[in-house]
Amino acid sequence: MSEALTATTFAADKAAEPPASSVSEPAAVRWLLTGIAIAFLALFLVLPLVTIFVQAFAKGWQTYLATFDEPDAWSAIRLTLTVAAIAVPFNLVFGIMAAWSIAKFEFWGKSLLVTLIDLPFSVSPVVSGLIYVLLFSSQGVFGTFFPEHGMQVLFALPGIVLATIFVTFPFVARELIPLMQEQGTTEEEAALTLGATGLHAFLTVTLPNIRWGLLYSVLLCNARAMGEFGAVSVVSGHIRGLTNTVPLHVEILYNEYNFVAAFAVASLLAGLALVTLVIKSALEWRYSGELAAGTRH
Amino acid sequence: MVQTSRPKRRFRRPSVIPGFGLTFGYTLTCLSLVVLLPLAALVAKASGIGLTGIVETATDPRVASALRISFGVSLVAALTASVFGFLVAWVLTRYRFPGRKLVDAVVDLPFALPTAVAGIALASLYAPNGLVGAQLARLGIQAAYTPVGIFIAMVFIGLPFAVRTVQPLIAEIDKEVEEASATLGATRLTTLTKVVLPPLIPAVLTGFAMAFARGVGEYGSIIFIAGNLPYVSEIAPLLIVIKLSEFDYGGASAIATIMLGISFLTLLTINLIQAWSRRRFGYV
């Protein structure tokens, strides 16, 4: 717009007005910077993504599909789905509970509580696995309790689930807390005044208000739960066909120099990542007002 | 939300909203069982080893070299990610070009792509016979199986942090301030360096600290490209895994404690930057 304006103004006015280059960079600089940014993203982010699919189909469809004929691949997929089916609902319920208590009430020590919930984000995945090994290994605090009661935690499903819950712990709470704080308590108070019970107010007033934020955070939580590698790698024990999740199966195939199979299985996870990104972006464009602003993910 | 000035006697301010006891209790229970108890196990293990034991582990040549590589390379990678992250954030918020929304969505790829998948993709790209690796080899740079490979993986995973922390703040800049600066005779470069940039510095630092912390702890996307040669391209998280596979839980805990300690310092720094920013500029 400013170009159109300056073009029609008189020379005398032009002197008084700042030149267009003073409120934005010159066109050449703009194009140069845009070019550098896009080239950088293409090289560092897009190229690796494309590589996955190129390598997966390097020997054609037949070989690609043959990868999934293997029982180990299926047991890995089944395990990953099972783990996500437990970890994600757990963190969903936790996230809602935490957000309700933190966003709707004022109490002492609140910011400490939020910091502690955030803690798993700043812990290395390997350390996240390590702490469960320390807890449940034979020398650990619970080392003898669970095996005595017929339950293997480490190098079995419970350990993998626990480590996954840990690394995805903050996802839902992180999105819902600022969102519900922004929305305040007036709508719930109105519902209560009109005779609703607490649960009724939550289901009919709060839940519709946070539904897009909820979907958004569950989506990201799920992507991380299905893709977690470091933490799960430490607690899984790598028992083929039993405790290998999809990312761990990718690692094994890759280390066996079975590159086509490794990339074929990896392409499933890359596909999941792409679907996650598409839905995430769609939610951001369509419902940006109903998502927490300035979240990290 | 006005706080009363008299000393608080209650733990919680009274409210008509129900469910505090249930939700707060549930939150605390989950937090304790999932996060605090396991971390306490690490603290207990570390205090069992004692400070001398931790120092002893840290000064072991192989551990010291792994820590140096993890922190050193992560520092350089976070710097790179911050510079390019700022550029990407600036281009995405300030300029209009076809496909801008697509490019914006691509930035989050490292958040969504599982680290092991990113790891094998980067390894095959930067291997000496890979698409990019072959070109780099012609320039005499070997990326895979050297710290250069670790650097590439760390830039990959750190970039979204650098972009997403500055982006909302660039969007919030009041353009009238820039116009005022230009009207008063400043060149565009002066306006950028004297008016636009200073309020963005805290956000850039926060993004840098987050990318740094993430890079130090990163495991999955690095181990495939790094080659994991002791003293050359072995990172600290991998050494924890190695110690664990040797059932050396003490050694693994000592390295983990050192890494956690530095992560906490980084977290503290981020909080201090934000507190300073709030005082200085009125926002985070």
C-alpha cells in the first residue's frame, strides 16, 4: 500500500515522508533473506524428510510391503499402539485435572507446581529412562516388590509405558493451563449459580471451551508417545518381538544394514508426523483463538 | 485478581468453583509418582556416590571428553539455530510470499518427527556416499562420524525452539515505533539494530537456552550420524546408555546428575532472563 501511496504523492510530500525502505527492508534484501531462510529449511528439515520416503521405496513397492510381512514388525506396531493407548489417556486425564486445579483456583506454591509439571521437558530422554531403571532394577527401591508379586516392570510393557508417560507428562497440562487461565471462571460461576453441579458445569461449559486445545495437545502427546526413542530404549531391554517399539525396531533394522526395511518402518512414523503436522497447522489456522497463545509446541 | 495485602493465613483463596480437593490431590499424586519419585531415586543414587564419586566420574578421560563434546557442540549448534531461527522467524512474520504457511508448518517438523527417524535420515544424507555427504566430502569436510554430524543433528532438533520463541514477539512489534524511528532520520539498519532488535534479545536468549538444553540431552537423532567413536564423537547420553548396559548404575547416575545439574542451571537462566525481560520490557 505504501508504494502505491508514495507513487501518487507530490515530490514535496515525498521528502517529508519516510522512504519505504525505512519501514521495511529493500525488496532485494527481502528476497535474499527469504531465499536464505527457505534454502536453510529445505536443506535441514525437508531434505531429511524426503530422504526417508526415497530410501523406503528405493527398491520398489514390493520390497517396501515385504517389510511388513515380518512378525517382528507387527509386534512392534502392536506394542507402540498399546503403549500410546495407555500413556495418552493417562496424560489426558492428568492434564485436565492439573489444569482445573491450577487455572481455576488461587493457591500458594502454584508456580512451583507448574515448574515441576514442566520438568520432564528439560530432562534428557536417556535420563528419563535411567530413573526408572534405578527405581525398578534388582538393586532399586522397588526392585524386589513387583517381581515378587508376579509383575515384571523393567524390560517389559509397564516400564515402557511408565517411561513414555514421563516424557509426555507435560503436553496436555502445558496447553490447557494457560488456555483455562485465559478463560477465567465467570462462565463456570454462572453455570453453578444457575444450579449446575460441578461436573455438569465442567462437561457443558468448560469442556466445549477447551475442546480444540485438548485435541491439539493430545495430538502432539500422541506423536511423541509413539515416536519416543531414548527413554524407551533404556527401559525396554530390546527383546525382539516382545519389547521393541516401532522406533526401536527401526534402530535394529538400521544397525543390521537392512536400510530399505529400516526406512520402510520409519516411513510409518514419518507419515504419522506429517498427519500430526497437517492437523496441527489446520487447528492453528482455524481455531487460533481457542488455543493457548505462545505455547512451545 | 487483586491480592490482599494482609498476611495470607489460608493455603488457598476461597472460591465457589468445586473440585479443588479432588483435582489438586490427583495432580499431586500423579506428579509425585511419575516425576518426583523416580527423580528422587536418581538423587538418592547420586548422594550414595557422593560428590567425590561424581567428580571422579566427571574427570574420567572418556566421560570428560563426552561431556565436552555434548556441551561444546550443543553450544555452537544452539548459536547457529538461534541465528537462522531468528532469520526464519523474521521472514515468516514480516514478509509475504507464496507458500508462507507451508514453510511455517515445516518449522515444527523436528517436534513431530521421532528422533530415531530423523537420526537415520540425517545419517544416510550425510554419510560419505550420501546426497549431501558426497558434496561435503568434495570440499574436504567429513560430516558423518565426526562432531560435524553431531552439530547437524543438534541444529535440526534445536531450530523450532529458536524460531517459536521469537516469532510471536516479532509479530507483536508496534510498527509505529519503526516509523517514528525512520521519520526521525534513522536508516533502516539503525532502526533494526537500535529499535527493533533490543526488545527481542530476551526471547532470542530463551530460544538459545532451550535449543542448547535440548541439544545436550538429545540422543536418538545423534547416535546414528555420530558414529560414536570414544574421545571423538561420543556424546554424554550415549555414555549413560553404555554404562547402563554394563550394569554400572553408579557411573550412569553420576553422568546423569552432572547433566541434570547443568539442565537446571539452564532452566534457571531462562527464568531469570524472563524475569529480567518482564521488568525491562513488560512482557516475556
